[in-house]
Amino acid sequence: MQFLVGLLLGAIIAFLAYRVHSLSPGGAFAAVFIGAIVFGLGGLSWAILLLTFFITSTALTRAFKKRKQALNEKFSKGGQRDAGQVFGNGGAATLFVMLYFFFPGALWPWLGFAAALASVNADTWATELGVLNPTQPRMITDLRKRVEKGTSGGVSLWGTGAALLGASVIGTLAALLAPSVVEASAIDLWIIFSLVTISGLLGSLFDSLLGATVQAMYFCPADQKETEKHPLHTCGTPTIHTRGWKWLDNDWVNFSCGTFGVLIALAIYAGLAGIL
């Protein structure tokens, strides 16, 4: 019954998001699938974290739209998320909801789920708010090098601050809504908050590192611009592969972002478990 309720709620939210052009048809079906699993196997607390990521990221994508319009040529996809983006952002988190079904008494599936969402939320906030920074960002692999706004691998204090805030939002909810296996002491809640927030921030920075090194990047000979778009640029000109692994597009980078956050969270948790 809970799974059916999750399926219904996921369908309603996906339909509304589709109607306001936040999801493509494929993205809506993917959202229904993920929503059904998260609510059906996890429950309300898990669904709240997922909805927080979806609602805040969608709102930030739509906010300041005119100011960010000129940067659309940099990104592989627009604000309407397709199935690849939905699974890229939510795939790692969904896996840990499924693991929780098999390990209902353990805390680590919750931490993995929260860390994955904190990472992609931090990355989204950094991307959507970082481009509003008044100065040009610097390349994460060479902080002396200034790059154009929207360049993959570019970082700034503004963007990093936004990433930290985005991760802390999920971290706060992860602490407050933690499963009953956690003792509700201030120390326990503080540990969960810190662990998830730090993991989320590091996950977003790993995303930037991939963007600066191995993510597939292309070049538009007509506009003389580097871009993630392929096979055609915004102007309609075929783009040329210049660097990175061709298979590692932005969707896989987002999935890697969430996965890296999970690994950091579980590594810290394992270390703390051996100490406490």
C-alpha cells in the first residue's frame, strides 16, 4: 500500500512539474519511478529529503532566468530535466533507499541517501547561484586561471558558499528526520548534520574536478566557445570534441558527484564508529 501511495504521489508531482516545464516527458516518468521507490520503500522522511532537493533545485533553475540566459550555450541541457538528469541526480540516493529495505535497522543507508542528495543539491546550488558571482570564477585545477562563467570546473567563493548552504539544508533535514535507530541527542544530531553537509560539499567539489579534467567537452567553431553541448551547439553548428572521455557527459558527472559524497560519508561514519 505504501508503494502504491508513493507511486500516486510521485505521479502527481511529476505531472505538475511537467506542466510547468520543469520535466520533459521522459524526466516525468523517471521522477515517478524514483518517487515511488523512495516513498514506497523508505517512507515520508526519505521523501521529504528528495522533495527538498527537487523543489529547491527547480526553483533556483527558474530564478534569475534572464540573467543566466546567456550562459545556456555552456550547458549540455536546459532547465527542463530529462530522464538522464533525473537518474543522474537521484540514482545514487535511490540505491540506498533500496538497501535500507534489506537493512532496516542500520543507519548507514540513511547516511548514504542523505549524502548523495546533499552532494547533488550542493552542486545544483553552486551552479545556479555561482554564475551570479560578480567576478569570473577560477579553474579548480589551477586557481590562478580565470575562466568564463558557466565553464565546467570553474569555482568561486560565491559558488562554494552556495554549495555549502545547499548541502547544509539537506544535512539539517537528515539530522532532524533521522530514523528511530538514532538516539535523539544533540551530539548525535550534530554528527549527522556535519557528516552529511561535509560530504555534500566535497561531492560538489568533486563534480567540479571532473568537469575540469575528464568530463566530455566540445568546441563550437562558429561561436568560438567551449561547451558541453553535442552534437549541435545552440547556434546549430556541429560541435567538435576537444577533451575528456566522450561517455562522461554531465549526467554521469552528476551521478559521480552523488556517489563520491556517499563514499565520503560512509568512510567518515566507519571511522567514527570505530572511535565512539
